[in-house]
Amino acid sequence: MACDVAPPDVIAAAGCWILDHTGVNLTILHDEFDRRRFVSGIGMTIWLSVVSLFFSLIIGVVGAWAQGSDYKWIRRLINGFIVVFRNTPPLVQIFFFYFGISTLLPSVEDDVGMRQPLFSNIQWAIFSLSLFAGAFNIEIFRSGIEAVPNSTKEAAAALGYTRLGTYLHIVLPLAIRVCLPALNNNLVNLLKTTSLAYAIAVPELLYASKNIWTDAQNVPTMMVVLLLTYVALVGVLVWAMNAWERSMAIPGFGQGRGR
Amino acid sequence: MAAAPAPAAPAWTPDEPIIRVTDVHKSFGSFEVLKGMSMDVRKGEAICIIGPSGSGKSTLIRCMNALVDITKGSITVENQEVNDPNLDKLKLRRKVGMVFQQYNLFPHKTALQNVMMAPINVLKQDKKEVEERARKLIAKVRLTGKENSYPGELSGGQQQRVAIARSLAMRPDIMLFDEVTAALDPETVKEVLVTIRELAEEGMTCILVTHEMKFARDVADHIYFTDKGVIVEHAPPEEFFDNPKDERTKTFLGQIL
Ligand SMILES: Nc1ncnc2c1ncn2[C@@H]1O[C@H](COP(=O)(O)OP(=O)(O)OP(=O)(O)O)[C@@H](O)[C@H]1O
Ligand SMILES: [Mg+2]
């Protein structure tokens, strides 16, 4: 099954060459449709990761702040949220929102007059993943916040900072540096967990790959491709987080000590 | 300071005490730390508070900028009652700066940034103008050249002088110093004391908790001796050191001198 490609497409040509010489069928290289599916799968995985990562960080920062609230019921609410999301499987959470909550919400009419759910599967995936990672981020930020000495906060208070001002300008910047390694782990975990969106038919990397291997009958090949792609994606994230960690290092403080 | 609807304090005039502590009590749980302390501080005075460990010196001065709330009594700063639930803490803390034993600089900011932060974040002052002032303050505490060093790269004495500059950047009327040289080694104590002495000589109202007796004798206008939550006696330095009246003062001075 030799394949024909237009001459300027070197990637496709490479795919054909590999197929002809080794029998390894990388349709994502020489088949335009598969290639598009695969690339958009990667794009969707990155999109899910980046957006959920963003919201999970906001949830973490706000939640950790609210945990120090003077109101008992706010603290309880946050703790309840953490317990629920930490102690349940993320796949169950995604199902809970997509099949549970979604059906309770009103549907809306789209342009051609069809009834559509209020939120798409992609939106539910982002929502669910953000809460999942956010719950862990709250705990992580809290441990960082607790590492900031009271005397430092007191110095801020003596300079006229409010509790919020102290949190934003002093506590958080210090806490983030303390908890970056743990945060790093959780965000890597979040990226990997986006593959669960497969279960509600979000066309991310795993879903796209599965469609490709079903059509092209190249299961083992695609499995390897899939693994390597995740390795690369996580690698990029870890590299970015490490660069961030280095840029945040303070001479004479924490990991920056001794420089 | 315009016609505020809140129960406005009678306007303060410089001939009145700038701080007035009247029969202040403070308990932590059932443990009474301050058992009725009173003192008046006039503008431009340097006051030293000395006394054995645990006698309530820190607690007393921390009440003056509302870091600790008092259980009973009254503290006024420029006639503003500190023990008032509606107290505008920002307004009070603009007037009353504080320097701590452990410096407590913000480790993620350079020396210059430490000095600039509060005027910019809290007072929302113009960054350029604040920076200019901050550089002058760094020079004033003799740290020119260390503007861009992080606290972790500075010695204790240098950090403490940055902390003093940081407080001064808020342009306070009163400075509180809580054993600011206690964590320093003997050589660096001097450089910090020189800075404080200059401040006092420029007319800054200073309230110092200190164990530096020689410094207290040289710089203080008035000395208060505390023990077990009460002010045992107070007097100008010559009288206090040369002619202490109370037995407890004599014992304390005997041990320390
Ligand atoms: N937040 C607090 N909670 C409970 N007890 C406290 C608190 N702060 C101070 N104390 C107690 O109050 C007493 C007086 O403390 P304070 O720090 O005012 O003493 P001090 O005169 O400054 O002593 P030192 O010379 O050791 O600094 C001490 O017995 C201390 O244990
Ligand atoms: Mg003390």
C-alpha cells in the first residue's frame, strides 16, 4: 500500500518512506485527514491544559485566601470543596458535571433552531478539570502561606497594609516560591488528566488518536506516538515551570540561597 | 482630616503629649501582661523603656500602633484614641512607624524596593517621587550601593537599617523600636544606634525598648522602667541611672551594669 503525496510535502514524504521501508504506518504523517485530526487533538489538549491551569491557579489563590477568612462558614465551604474534589476520581467528577449537572440546566436554542445544552462538553471538561486541580492548588498554596512567618506579616501590618494587601504583595509572592515544586507536580498532573475528557468525547489528543488507530488499524504505532507526544508536552510544561522557578529565585532566600 | 462625620478627636496641638497612655491593661487569656501602665510622650522626645524580660515592654509599644489591642484603658496618638473599634488603622500606622528585633524585611524585594513598597502600595504615591525619596533614605542610613541587594545578601545591621529606612519612607511622626539591636553582633550594634541617634537628634519622636544602657543614657530624654506589667519608676536618664529610687530598679541596674 504505497502512498502518493505531492512533492513539496516533506513530512508526508517521510511518512511514505517509513511506510515503504519499515511497514510502520504513520498515517498522521502522510494522511492529510489524520494529520489534521492529530494536530487539532494536540491543540485541544494544550487548550484544555492552559485554560484549566489558569482557572485552577485562580481557584488556588482565591481559595487559599478565603481559607484564612474570619468567617467560619467560608472556611468550612472551602474545606468541604477540597474534600469532595480531592477524595473523588477526576473521571467521576467529569461525569458528574457532564451527565449530572448539565442535564439539570436549561438548554438553549442554537442558530438553526436545535436545542443545545447550555455548556458544551469542552466547557464542562474545563470547568471540571479546573475545580479538580484547583482543590489541590488551594492546599498547595496554603502550605506555602503557612511557611510565611507571622513576623513578616506583622511588619506589613505595621506599615499600614490591609490583610488583602499583605496577601497580594507579600504573602503570595513568598508562598508561591515555597510551593513551586508542589505546584509543578500538580500542573503536570493536570495536563495528564486532560486525557479523561476523552470520556465525554472532547476531541483531545487521546480521542483523536483513538479515532485514527480505529480507522487506520495502526494501534501499536499510534500507542507509541501517543506516549511520546505526552512525554513531549509534559516536558515542555516542566521546562517552562523550571524556567519560572529559576526566574523567581531570590538571592539569599529559600532555593536561591547560597548564590 | 476634613469635616468627618465620625466622632472627631479634638485637633492635636504640639504642646500636648503626642502619645498619651492612660492606665492601660492587657491580658492574653487570663494572664495579665500589662497591669495599668501610663506615660505621656511629647513631640520630639526620645523615650527608652527598659526592664527585665517578660515585663511587657514589647506588648506596651505594640499597643501604640494597634498591633495588639488593649483590654482596658486608653492610648491616644495625636488625640486619636487607639482603643476605638472604628479606628482607621492605616491612618494610625502612617503616623507610627515600627522597627522590629528581627528586621522582618520582605525577602523577595531588594533593599530599595523594601523601602518603596509601602508608600506605593499603601499610600498610592507616585513611583518616581517615592524612589527619589527612598534613595535618599538609603543614603541616610549609610547603605548607598546596597540598593539592589536582597535582604538575604545583607548583614543583620544592614538589614536593620533598611528596616528603619522602610519605616521612615511612610513619613511617620513617631517611631517605635523594639530591641532593634538585640539580634545583632556587638560591632554592628553601633551602626544601627548611630542611625537612631541621628533620628532622635533631628527631632523624631522615638520610643525605644532597649538593653543598651549607655545608649539610653546618652540619647533618652526620659527613661521608663517596667517590671511584671507595671511601670516601676521613670525619670530623666541622669537621675534614673545615678539615683534610682525603687529596689527593683536598683537590682536590675546592678545586674546589668
Ligand atoms: N500573643 C501573646 N499571647 C500570649 N502571651 C503573650 C503574647 N505576647 C506576649 N505574651 C506574654 O506576655 C508577657 C510579656 O511579653 P512581652 O513580649 O511584652 O515582654 P518583653 O518585656 O518585651 O520581654 P523581652 O525583653 O523578652 O522581649 C510574656 O510573658 C509573654 O509570654
Ligand atoms: Mg520584647
